[in-house]
Amino acid sequence: MDRFMDVGHVAETLPDLSDALEDPRLRQFGLVGGVALVAVGALLSLAPASGQWLFWSSAVAATLVFIGVPLLCLGLAAPDPDQGSLFHLGIDLSATQRRAVALGSLCITMTPIVLAAGTPLGLPTLVLAIAATMSVVGSVLILTGFVAWTSAAIAEPSRH
């Protein structure tokens, strides 16, 4: 069997999620990519359309926003680059908080995929319930990561 089809070899070569979340380049990618996707989605939703084009432009716009917002959150959660960088924001989450934001972003990103894959199966109520639950859980995880960092940042000066 070829090495690229060997599960053990592929698993060994995959990057560790913790290492990927600790990469400061994720900040630039997340912020620029997230803002761009949300902006294109917002502009597409404002474009005049009628008939079937209205449905497709709305679906694409919603998908771009559903992918752009979690990407933006991942960018905000990434490690802060050097002080002189354009992307230095002062947001410095812990590894656990970054994992919560990443898991929440994954849940939100999977929502349109669940809708697209599940709706043709003929269970629209169940699919909508699963998608809504995934969105709420993802949002709560993202907010938990940022609220935990905010509360720690507020409490930190009072300890000294």
C-alpha cells in the first residue's frame, strides 16, 4: 500500500491541533479571511435578485457568513503577534480557551453542511433541530473562551 493511503503514516504526519492553534500566523489568516468572507456575504445578500437567483444568492451569502464569522473568531483567538505588528490586538487566550473557540468555530462551520446534507433525507424538523443545536453550542463555546479571557483580564490588575 502507498504511504499516502496508510492510515498510520497519515496520522503521524498530521499536525497537532494544539500546535496549529498556537501559531501566530493564524491571527492574520483568520482576521483577513473572516472579514473578507463576511463582507462578500453581506454584499451578496444586498445584491438585487429575483426568482431562483434570490434563493441561491441568499444561500451562498449565508454560507459565506457562517464560515467567515468562525474564521474571524479563530483569528481573534490566535496568539498575539509581536508588539509592532498590525495584527497585535492585546487578546491573549490560554490554550484551553483557544480550544473552546476552535471547537465552537467547528460547530458553527458544520451547521450549513448538516443542513445541506440532511435536508434531502426528508427529515427537515430533525435536521433543523440538530443544526440549531450545533449553532447554539458553537456560539456558547466561542463566547465562553472570550468571556473567560475577558474576566481574567479584568481581574488581573486587581490582584496586584
